[in-house]
Amino acid sequence: MNAPAEIGLPDKIAGYKTFSLGEFTFARDEYFVTITWPAKGQRMSHTMSADAFLRATMRDVAWGFFYGLVNFDAVFGTRNLYGRVELFAGRYNEAIHKNGLSYVETFDSPKAMAKFKEILADWTNAGFDPFAAPAETGNAAFGEKNGSNLAAIERFRVATKRMPGLEGDSPLRGDDNGFPINRAFADVSQEEPQVKAEPGFEKELHAFSLFKYLSRSDVTWNPSVTSVCKASLFCPTTEEYILPIIHGNDRVEWFVQLSDQIMWDVSDRETGRPRARVLMKAGDVAAMPADIRHQGYSKKRSMLLVWENATPDLPKRYERGELKPWPVDF
Amino acid sequence: MTFHTTLGSLDRYEKGHIEIINDNPKYYVFSNVFEVAGKSKPWEKIAVAKNLEYVIEAIRAEGTSPWMACAHDEFVVVLDGDVTVEYVKLDDPAAAAPPSKEGTVLVKGEPKGKRMGTIRLKRGHQALLPKGAAYRFVANKVSAMIQQTVKGDLTLEKWGQICYQ
């Protein structure tokens, strides 16, 4: 069963609990997280900075394992099978995998989700917000265990059915419901559209300031839906510092840079070999093909429109080769 | 520390770039909304993103558009300028936009139905273009916007002209 105690891990290190999920173990100390897994009759290990691990875990939890691969870094991550989820170590690292040292284990998604939430709850210190930019949350992630920050890791998940602000749909953001303007967007206009509805149509005409809405986002690298056109989802987000995961696509996704700029490192989804760097500035539009992984760098908090196609059978169609990994031939 | 948010406009934008290491630049289908809208004719719906049947169109808003409708919800975001949307609740939505037809359709003549009102959109504002309604845009100055919809009869694809190669 390889529970931590059975493989020689103490129950706690620096006040932090150690955890196991299947054959994986997870331990953290003052600075680092160590993950171990079985391979060739031994246990392999991998080390990540604790803040990076918590930021990645936070996204994986918030996004329900997201679309495709959520690489925490070049070694560890998850692959969403939509209902089940694979945890992998080294599977998408060319050297580790080719040498037979990678490991993949599949879990029912709720079981893995519960364990990830348990880890987040125990390992997130008071004052550290895994959703915040480093300039906002500082070094509170490090050191011996120091309280917790459940409010940060259990934020209300925005679920929009059609468009925020419509009756019965997700709320808009304002001072009155706990969304002040972010320090980096103090110069963004807060003017709302002028809606002049004829009597009887007040609930049918609807508009809002998307830029105001985004200027009040309290999280980074966390897309939330703002418009639903059948399976086409606009999922804008605000980005600062580094995308805490390396997203491996299982379908084409698109980016529209709404403000400022982001540099994207793009590499092969299977091997991690670099393929391109893409610099996107305000107004730029670019596709992320279905066979890549990508990680973004935003030196100033920026507004990014992530555009997703939520058609349920897309990953299988790409896997079967029915669809090319790039979206358009020209 | 003071931050400055950089927004693009038709008059002022900087286009990013692709640094190819081992790939085909065409796979990234890289364009810029302001560049596309700046070179388009008024109300042309130029696809700048496509995901199977779904598209994002870049539109140069200038003057008054024709009346349009759609069998499903669409959305528009103004990225530069000032655009007013006029809405009419169609008496017979299926006649204007048959449920089997996806994407934006032109409404022949004046739409028949009750006036629903107007919405004035400025930079960064998003509006719902609800199914069952006809709409048209009025822009007194040249503006740029994107529309979320499904590829339809009015969608133009000019990838070779707008994208890095």
C-alpha cells in the first residue's frame, strides 16, 4: 500500500503532514515539496519549490483538472480523462520516460481531487495565496507550518451559464461584493455600457464592461467563463508572473491578448522539446495547437481572453487523428 | 509603484511575434484584431480565430450596419471606439434565422417586431446579441470589435492575408 510510514516517510515534516495517493507520496518541508513514485524496483523522487507546487495544485483543483495535461513542471502532473484522472511522474519527460522510470496511475477524479484539496489545506500557510501574484503574497509559502489560508483556497468558483450579470447567472464584480480594483489595473476605465431598454425588455438587453470585470479579478492565471455560444466559451483571465502550470493541450485553444503582453514558451506535448516562443501584445490573436504544451510569462498583470471549445468528444477525435492539431490550413 | 495598462487601438498597436525553434509559424494562425479591422471594409466579418465550427470575427465598425440576426446567442466586445447596438424582438425569429442555420444571417429589409432598445458600447464593453432578436450596429467613428459566433454565410476567411507565415 506504500503509505508514507511504510516507505520511511515521517508523518510530519516541519509541521506539515505527509500524504500518499496510490503509489505516489508527497512531502513538504520549509522550502520544498518532494514527490516519490515506484520505478524498476526502486523509488524515484522529484523536488519542486513549495510555492510553485501549491500554485500548480491550486489551478488543478480550481479547474477540475482542466483540459488535457496539467504539468506542474517538466516531471509531475495530471492528465484529465474526464471522470478519471491520471497522475504522472516523468511520463512526459523524454529522458525519464525513455529510460523506463516514468510512472502513471489512474484515479477516480473525486478521489484525487479530495487528496489535492487535503494537501492544499495543510500546506498553505496563513498569508500565502496560491492564486495571487508573488508581489501580492510574498514569501509566506515558506518556513515551518504557520496556520492556514482556507479562504484563499476555497474561493467561490464562478460558473457562468450565459453571461455574468444576467438574472440567475454569475455575478459581476464590484466593491460591494468584495472585488476592488487590482493595483495593476487602477487606470482601467470603470464606466459601464449605457443600456436603454424599452419597457418589457429590461431583462433581455444585457451588457457589461469586460475590462472593468477583469480589472477586479482577485486571482491570476484562472480563466472564468464570460460568454457561452453553444460549446464556444470565452474564458478571460488576468495574468501576472508565470503560469504556474505548463498546459498540455488535448484540443486547440486560442488566445486573444486584451491588454499588455505575454510571452509564451511552446514545446512538444509528449517530449517537452521546444518548438517556439510566441510574444502576444494587445490585440494579438494566436492558436495553441492540440499537440503542444505552453507556459506564459506576464511581466505586468495583463488581460488575456482564453477561448475554449468545450465539445465533449474533442480529445478522442484528436487522438484518433480525425482532426489535425492545428486549426486552419492556409 | 504606478502601473500603466497598455490597450491596443486602431491608431496605435504593436504586433507581437513568433520565434520559431522547430515548428511551422502557420500553426499559430497569428494575427492582430486592430490590423485586420484597420484594413477591412466596414462590417466585414473576418475570422481571426476558428475552432471547428466556431469563430471569433474581427469587425471594422463604421457607419450603420445592415440588420442581422442569429438562431443562437452571439456576443460582441468593443476593443476600440464607440458602437451603439439597436435591437428588435423578431415577431418570427425562425423566418429571419432558421434554427438549422448557424452563424450570423442578414435580415432582409427592416426587421418586423418590437423595438427592444439600444446599448452603447465603448472600449472593453461586451454585449449579448440574443437569439430571437435582430440587431444592427451604429458607429459614428471608426471602431473595432470582435464577435463570438459560429461560422456562417457572412464569415470571411483570409488567413493567408492576415497571419504570419
